[in-house]
Amino acid sequence: MEPTIPILILCLPLLGFLVLGLLGPKMSHKAAGWYGILSMGATMVLAYITACTYFFSGAPEFIEGGVRLQHVVFNQDWLNFYKELTIRIGFLLDPISALLLVVITTISFCVHLYSLGYMEGEKGFQRYYAFLQLFSFSMLGLVVATNIFQMYIFWELVGASSYLLIGFYYQRPSAVSASKKAFIVTRFADLGFLIGILILSYFTGTFNFTDFTGTVLANGSSVNDLVTPLNVVASFGGATFMGCSLLTWALVLIFMGGMGKSAMLPLHIWLPDAMEGPTPVSALIHAATMVVAGVYLVARLFPLYLMEEAALTFITVVGAITAFYAAVVACTQIDIKRVLAFSTISQIAFMMVSLGVARPEIHEGLGYMASMFHLFTHAMFKALLFLGAGALIHAVHSNDYTAMGGLRKYMPVTHITFLIGCLAIAGIPPFSGFFSKDEILSACYENSFVWGAWMSMVAGLTAFYMFRLYYLIFWWDEPDYGHHKPHDAPWMMSLPLIFLALVSCCCGFLHFGKFVTWNGEPYDIHINWTGVAIPSIIIAVLAIALATVMYRKKNDLPAKFAKASCGLWTAAHNRFYWDEIYLFITHKIIFNGICRPIAWFDRHIIDGTMDGLAWCAQRLSVTIRPLQSGNVHSYVYVYLFGALLLGGVTAAVVLL
Amino acid sequence: MEILYAIVALAIIIFSVLTVTTRKILRSATYLLFTLFAAAIVYFMMDYEFLGAVQIAVYAGGIVVLFVFSILLTTHPGSNSEKLANRHVWWGILAAVATAAVTGWALLSRCADLFSSKPEMADYTMQDLGNAMLSTGHGGYLLPFEAVSVLLLACIIGAVVVARKR
Amino acid sequence: MEIKLLYYLVPSLVMFCCGLYGFLTRKNMIAMLISLELMLNAVDINFTVVNRYLFPGSQEGMIFTLFAIAIAAAETALAIAIIINLYRVTKKVDIDEAKQLKG
């Protein structure tokens, strides 16, 4: 494949960022917005061309004997330390990167278009578009990385652009602290990622993904004899640390980076606060693309994870706990964006669990395919939900559902599209979420009944809290809207909603297994109606029915329920006090126990030494200052005395 | 020759002592002029005619005139003969004598050379001097020549800037 | 009687010591400058005489003297410019007036 189009895919958003960042203040809002939209549109078209070429052209470099291959379009030396250690920047095409190219550019384009209406008249409009372009560039660079170091670079770049966008309203203290929180928490996770990279590359001597994960064919032979995950395991030579093999440590540490970005349990605290950013940004970054980077990372290194059962189990456990926790918390939040944020955490955890339970011997790695499928469908319907929420917030100027209710009459387009999104995430056929979630549940049940039952329960919770949200917004009780009745958003906001709703309706029927599987061989999706699908539909419908009973009309059932739950509701409403725990650890233990003594040491010992030196020098200078009297004669006497002494000594040495 | 030497040596000693002891500054400048003339004669006696000429032209003709001008400029019209006050005279004498002692002692360490007599010297013409000034390498002084010319230029500009009326 | 090297060095030494004495005891800045010229000239004489007596084949001492005269002229001109400037401010040419220049 010619490298022109891939290079353009990366360069157009970067150029857009530079143009909007440097010339933005000179442009009008309209010009900047349309420039961003056109640039992203062109990128989207190019990404579609690339993905279609990869999936449908059937060229021998992409597909061989029905097996999709990893194809390196270009791989340019970037940092040349020495021969064995060269960091490259490149473009890797394989099923998941092609899929992500499509997802990112589509959502990004929708968000660009949507923002034209949503951000109308905001101060810093051009800056906003510049950051959107920067984010798109970084995310595209991340998914097409040919080596883990390039991925790390772009990983940090998406973190930085996320920081910039969360803190977009930088006059608001809450936005500033939210952006700092997001940056610090993900940074902390990236520390683990970096250590993992270093361990891995120290033992294998390479950064390249193709070296780690060279495709293994069905008969056990690899496409390239030299590169297999087995070689990676062999290169570790059975080294262990604290009872686990070093490879496990490396993989778990790398997964820790993914935990930070994807908001898995101990590191999830930044994502709900990240909702301080503009809503389209939440849709793009904190729902559809950046937060699935962790899933993408695990999927990218999946053949390596397969070598280490322990790492996969770890992922499964973390994912399962996170999914349940986030679903419970989502049932009690008031801010609609926070409900969606926790729902995002929960859904990403679904993908993680799906990856964790995937095994080649279970339906040829069904979990991997299901995870990617859910990533795709989730990106679409969650972006739809967020953009819908944005339209609602735009209309009533509040984030809380208490300010909404009965909106179905005033905002029909938003109502219908939001309903489609809710049905999709609840897993009702024929919407897309049903298909992907069904595959995930199948994979879980195949692995172990425990995981299957657990995730089915979480799926039921998902349906419940989404419809709770839906009823509270569109039914329930109508507050007093005053003279300004809420109305549907302008066309550039509605258009992405309608488009995404259509996609969410249809994309479940894609034969996804034909395109993306863990080893590139096509997999035939078949829905296990009796075993998995029917029960999960029943669970979802029951959950929706419960939500209908509780929230369709204004009543005091929810309040009673909350009272009867013996503090569980309050705890969930406060997110099970995770933030407080973090505050306790950082403020009480780290600040008081470690930072104060260090600060004292710095202030009194180190600064004291320096101050002492300065004090000595000052005293000395005060002492010797009178020597410079300005009296020329005294200077001459001193000089003469020295000269005579020198002359005398010299003469004495020569003479005697 | 010996007579000439005696006159010159005496002139140098007497006039330099007078230069620093006289009470009137204009006289001091005049005695300096005489001393400089005596030094010029020494140069002539050393067969350095050009150097002697430069000494007379630059010192006698330039610097002393400069001194006289500045003295006249800085003397109050009423008291045309301002008394030169000397102070710490004994300290000054002590310093001078000490210097003379140390220097004399140092000179004595080269006894053999001190009593050498004047050897013959090849005729040193103006042309040789010019070549030396404008050539490089051994015996060439182009670089210091240029440095001095730059110094003089800087000095002219500096003097103009400093003395200019604001 | 033949004139030895020492015979020239003695008057020049006297001249130098006179210059030193004058420089140390005068208060008038122009008088100090005059003393300075004395010292410079004593050194010049030394250079030429030693050059002539001990190294008649080369001319370094003579040329050094030449440069010294040029530089002395420059220095004097500048010094007098400064003195006159100072005089304009203080109406005196006392060295004690220059004390405040130390800052």
C-alpha cells in the first residue's frame, strides 16, 4: 500500500491543530469551525479508504489464505540511539487499527460538526477546535503505532489533549481541578506502563508489536518463523520476581497504564470529574475513543497476554469488579453526564472482562472479537447518548435531571435518538448493543459460569440505570420551564444525533467476525439464543420494566427505596467514598507523613545551608568593603608595598 | 661625550627633583619639560635619533602643551599661582627611598652587565624601522602598531565624549 | 672615562623615585599626572639604554619605548579630559574630590 494516504491521515489533523492554534485568533468562529470540520471530514474519508482497502481489496499483503495479516505501511527511524535501539514512527494496519481508524474519525467528525452548534459564541472557540484536532491526531497516531514506544508517545499526547480539553473552561475552579486530577491519575498509571515497557523491551530487545505478536496460524506455525509470542516468553528465560514471572509483571504493569486511561477500578476517579469539559469533548474523548485506549492496548498485545494466564485473570477480575461498581453508582447519580460517565466505565469494563476471558480454545478467541465488537458499537451509541445529553444541557442549561422532565414533548428528535441509544446499551434486539453484549456474555459463560452470571447481572443493572435516566429526563414530572420552552437543537447538532442513531440501529448486523478476530482468521458469529440471548433479553426487559414502574410518573417509590436500602443508596450516591479514600491517602498520609518532613528538610537544611553561605559571603563583603576607600593614595601605597615585596623576594632568590 | 653625559645626568636629577618639589604647578610643568628634553638627549646619545625626535615632538610638543592648557583651564583667575600642597611628605620620602633601595639591590644582582661598555651598533635607518612596523613575523610589529592605532582612535573618541559639554 | 651602563641607570632611578614621591604626596591631580609622566620616562630610558648596551643587534627596547610614548600620550589626553570634566562639577582638581567616584 502506498504510504501517501496513511501519512495524510496523520498529517491533516496535525496541520489543522497548527493552523487553528497559530492562526485561530485571527479567524472568525465560523471559518475556524468549518476549517476543522472539513479537515476532519477529509481525514475521515481517507481513513475509510484505508480501512476499505485493508478489509475488502484482498491484496496479498493484507490477507493470505483467508487470514488477515498485520501490514506495516511505513516505519521510519525517528530516534536512533544505536543499532539495536532505534525508535521508529510508523503506520501499522491490522484489523483492530483499521477498525479504530473508522471509529475515531467518524466520532470525531460528528463531534466537530456538533460542536459548531454546541459551542456557538463560546470564548476560545478556535482554541477548542485546535485541541479537538490535536486530540484526533494523537489518537490516530496511537492506534496505528507500530511499536510500543510510539504508542506510549501518543498515549501521553492524548492524555495531554484530554487535560487541555477538560480544562477548557479554565476560569472555573472545578474544571481546573478536574483536569489536574485526570492528568495526575493517568500519569500515575502511565508510570506503570512505562516500567512495563522497559521490562518487556529489556528482555526482548525490541519495541515492535510485530515482533511480540507475530500472527500464529491455526496449525501452530507462524507466518514469520522468527517472531512469535513464544520467542518473547523464551527471551525472559523464566525470570521471576516476588513469585510471579517477570513477563506477568511486565504485562500487568502495562495493563496498569490501560487501567488509568480506561478508568478501571482503583484509578477510575478521574473520569466522572472529567465531565467538567464541554459535552462534545466528553462524547469524543471520555466515552468513545480515548478511554478505550486501555482496551486497545490489551488487544494489541493480546497474543502476549495469552501466554500468561495470571495476567488475563487479573484483567478479568479488575474488569468484573469495576463493571459492577460503576453500574451500581450509575443508578444513584443526579448529574446526567455522571450517569453516562459511570455507564462508560462499566461498559469499558465489559470489554476488559471480555478480553480477560478470551482463550483460543473457546470458540477461537470469541472474547477478543466480542470485545472489539462492543468497542465499536459502544463508541457509536455512547457518543450518541453523550451528544444527546449535550443537546439536553444546551436546552435547559443544567446538568441535573432534577431540572429536566417531560422533555419528550419539546425535543422529539433528541427524545427518539436518546431512546435508541438507551435501547442499544440495554441490549434490546435489534439494536447494536444487543449483538455485541451477547457475544461478550457468551464468551463469559464459555469461560466460567461465575463470570457469565456476574456480567448478566451487570447487564441488567445497565438496562435499569439507563432507563431510569431516560424516564427521569423525558417523563417523570415537568418542572416549570418559564417562558423559554426547551426546543430541539439546530441542524448541525441534530444531524450527528440522527446519523449515530441510524448506525446504532444497524451496525449490529455487521458480520463483525469476518473482519476482526484475534488471529486474523474469520469467525462466524452465531447467536446462542437459548443459552445466552433469551435470558439476557428477559433480564433487560425486566430491568426496564422495573425502571418504568419506578420512574415513569412522579411518585415516592424511589425515595422509599433509597430509605429502605440502609445506607447503600447514600454510599453509592457518594461513589462508595473512593474520592474520600484518595483524599485521605494523599492528604493525610502522603502529605502529612512524607511531604511535610521533606518540605521541612528542604526549607531548613538545604535552604539553610544555602542561606548560610549567602550570609557568610555578605558578612565578608561588609567586612572588606572599607578597603575600597576611593583614596587613590592608599591604593598606591598598598600596590607599592606589594611590588616592593615581590621585587625584594625575587632579587633575594636570584642573589642568595 | 663625557661632558655631555654629565650635563644630561645632572639635568635629569635636578629637574625631576624640582618637578615634584616646586610649589607652583606651572613651574612643575616647565621643569617636566626640561626633564623630557634631557631624556630626549639620552636617546640621541644612544644613537636612536628617531626616538629622540618622537620624544620631543610628542612629549614636549604634545603632552606638555596639554598640561599647560589644562592647568590654565583649571586655575582660578584670581590666584594665578595656586600653592601646591604636599602632604605626608615623610611617607612619600620613605616610599621613594625604599623603592630606590630595592631596585638598587636588584640591580646589583646583575653586576657584570652593569659595567659593560657601549658596543658598536649597525646603522639603523628609518627604512628599517618602517619595515619593522609594517611587517609580520620575527622583528615585525604590525599587530601592536594596529592595536595602538585603534587605541588612539578610541582615546580620541573617549576624550571627546568625556570632555563634551552637556 | 668611559660611560658605563650603570651611569645611565642611576639618573633614571632617581627620576623614577622622584615621580613616585610626587605621585604619593601631591594632591593636585594634574601634578600627580606630571609625576606619572616622570615615572614613565624613567622606564623608557631604561628600556632604550639596556637595549643599546646589552642587545645592540635588535631593536625591541627602542620600539617598545615608541609604543609606550604613544600610549602615554593617549592616556594623558584621556586623563586630562576626565580631570577637566571633574573640575566642571566640583570646581577643584583635588584628588580627594574623586573619592566619591567609588560609589
